[in-house]
Amino acid sequence: MKRRKPLERYLRLDYPFHAIADPAGGYVVMFPDLPGCMTQVETVEKIGAMADEARRLWIETEYDAGATIPEPSYPQAYSGRFNLRLPKSLHRHLALSAERQGVSLNQYVLMRLSAGEAVSGTRPGLRKVG
């Protein structure tokens, strides 16, 4: 019989997560490597602590149930950064919109890109056909 790795080993691992701004307010935090592991927070400042608590509780619950705990994935191919050239008028429009929302230009563009992906129903690696 294969021996299980200790619970503490899994609790020490860093699992990537996504924090997505909810249009109704707050943020949804999801762990792609831990199916069903998610939480909601009201402010950006609470994301880290609540994400850690959700991860820890998910791992402890699954471990106690005898489930296999997946290893964290680390997509090495993507840095999370890319440069984009756009017309000055669009740059100005986005910057002014971000200012009106009280967020940085980066955060505003990220929010708009995330909302567009959610609305279109596409996911990374998939293409819409038709």
C-alpha cells in the first residue's frame, strides 16, 4: 500500500489562486488546482488571509476524507505581463475611465478584460467556433 504524504507537507505548499472582482462588489477567490475551493471577500486587503484560510480548510477536509490532494501547478510559460500598443485616444479613454472608477489603469484594464472573458464564455485554451 502506498503511504500518504503528511498533511503538513500539503499545507506548506503554495497554490496559485485567482481573485476576480465581482461587479456587485467584493472579490471571488478560486484555486484552479483545488476543485471547489473558493471564497468571497469584501476588500482587496482581505484576499490573502481569506485565500489562505480557504486553501487550508479545503486541504484539511479532503485529507481527512482520504482524498488525493493535487500538487500545485506553476505555469512557467506566462509572466503575467505583456506590452500592448493602442491608439492614443483609446489609451486616454481607458485612463479617464480608470480615474473615474478610482482604480489604476492596470486594474481597470484587467477588470474589463476579465468581465469580457466571463461574458463571452470563453476560457483560456478554447476558441469559440461559429
